[in-house]
Amino acid sequence: MDGDRRLPPAATLASAAAVLGNNDLLREILLRLGFPTCLVHAALVSKRWLHHASNPAFLRHFRERNPPRVLGVFACYPGTPYKFLPLLQPPELAALSRRAASSFDGAFTANTYQRVVHCRNSRLITVFLHEGTYRHSLLEPLLAGESEAVLPQTPLPRHLPPAHTQGVFSQTFLPEDGGRDGITLVSLWKVWREVRAEVCVLGSGGWGVPTTAVTEVDLPYAETNFIEMLPPVHGKVFMVTGFGYTLGLDLATSNFFTLELPVGVRSNYMLSCAEGSGIYLFSADGFHLSVWLHGMMGNSDGAGGWLLVDTFCVRCSAGHDWVWMAQDGDFLGVAAVEDNAEFVFLDYARYGVVLYVHLRSRVVEKVHEQALLNHHFIRPDHIHISSFMMIWPPIFPALNGRHDQK
């Protein structure tokens, strides 16, 4: 019976009160909660706990010790609908993963042509076809009550000439701080050997006046299509060219610059933010993954600025049943990366397999395998992947006056 349960001794209660009443000890306890979701729950105890949990200095320390987790990936092969592929999560994060999957499925069921353009800090920009026109929308699957917001129609470049162009390559990006303000549209095209760009930023009054940039590239007319435009890193957008260098565009100054790649790296690479002003480059050669770091102190540094900081043989390190299928000539494609070299997603295109590699722990997981009609001879198109992260910083609920200050 409830009346028969023994209460903790008074000395135990006094000791607990003394520990929790000490601000330094309380911060150490909060720091060891491990997950932002647990931190939000702890902040509900009182205004005092909320004050400590939401302090910017404490949050920086918490993030260093407990980096935000990747919940899953949005993935599709060309011509197929997008899927949300959840990663195996501890119980503390399982509900978040289910919420993301449910919200995503609900939004994309209504329009099977909808695809993910950019994903950052649990927000997504998608593009969909509406009455013959492509429109963009903003989704926030982890925020309760937030509906899909359709963005204003993206403008065409103002200075696009009627002839001698090789098509416009446009991409829409979320801001680097992970917020909603500052969505950026970058349009790139070429006129003979001139590469031109226009950059527009979305504000409260719609798309702003574009800034422009022009540069020349020493390439034949027929060789100038860019492979991919990578998301902004430290205010710079990089274009994968396949010619031994990446073409960069500084969004603040509207200046082009070139960045030589490490020796041997051509097109199978991606970039991500490093601490300070640096960038990481992830490249794959066969089953060997290399991670390079560049300080990026200037806009035009040669290949000598790259430092090889990590190498990793994925096939040797993975203990999965897919390893036996590897054949000579197989390779892994770099499909998605995260800031500060936390993890990378790799596309094993021959078998339609997607691998998740956590670089610090050397954990390799198979997160997806596409069913193939002829498993050994049909090679699918490359998959498009956007990693879906937890929200950072956490969103703390407001406490009402009934909570005490203790």
C-alpha cells in the first residue's frame, strides 16, 4: 500500500537538496544528460533550471560534449519519390524520429513530385510542381503546429542574355545559422567563357535585389556544365567542376575565386564547415575515404593549403553482410556530409546501398538498400541524400508563474 512505502531519510533529502542547490553541481548534472531532449525536460523543473539550461555559454559547452544527433536522411533515386530513412536511435530520441517520419510522409503524400532541395537544422526547403510552375516551400517537421509554408516565387536572373548560354543552374539554401531568415537563391550560368551569378536573399518583403558576379574560366565552351552546387560554407558557395579545382563564390562580396583541390581529387567530394574559417573536404577513392582540412585564410589558396587529417577504409572496417559483394572497380560516392567532420553518408551505387559512417567512432551502418531487378548487373542511378539533424539550440518552453525559482 502507498502508506507503507518508506520515505527517504531526512539526511538523504538534505544531501540531494544541497547538491541541486549548488549552481556549479547543477550545471555539471545537466551537462551529463546527453541529449537536448532531456535538457528541455529538465528545464521544466523550475525557472532556475531553465535559466541554467538555456544559458548560451552552457549550451556551447553542452554541444561540445553532446553534439546534435542525425535522426535520419531524406533520400531518393532519380524518378522515384523521396523516403525518410530513420537511423537507429536510443529511446530518448525515438519519438523525434517517428515525428519526423510522420510529418514528412504527410507532406509528401499530397505531392509525389515534391523533392528536398536543402536540409539544415531540422528545416527543409522543398520544390514541387503546382499548376505547371515549380514552387518552393519550407517545412519544419519537429515543430508541433508548424504547417508547410510556401515561399514566394523564385525570380529568374535579371541579366540572363537570350542567347549563348548553357542553361541556368539555380539552387536555394537555408541560412548557415539554421534559422528561417536569410534563405538564399544562387543562380549560375555561362556565356562562352564567362561564368555569371546572381544572388537573392528572401526577406519579409519578398526576394531582394540581386547581387551579381562575373568571372572567366579557361575551359572550352562544351566543357562548362557544373556538376553540383554545394551549400554555403562560411558564407561561400562552391561549385564542383571536375577540373581539379572548385569554383567559389563569396556571397558577401559577390566575388568569384578558385580553390585548388588536393592531388588526386577530381569530382567525388563534398565540403563542410570546420571551426574558425576552415573547411573540410571529404573524398572517396574506391572504398578509401579521405578527410582534408583547409584553413581558408584567403580566397585563393593552392592545393598546398590542404592537410590530410584522416583516412579510412570503409570495406575493411565494416562488419556487414554486404562486404562480400565488393568487386574490383567498385567505388563509393560521397553523398552527404556534416559540419566538423562528424559523419558522412556514402552511396554504394552498384548495389543501391547507402552507408552511414561516424568518423570518430568508426561505426559503419547500412541504412538503406534499393531492391534491384538484377542484383549483380544493373547499376542504379546515384541517390540524392539530405541528412536530417536535431534542432539546435533546443527550443525551451516558457514557464508560467506556478513554477518556483528553485
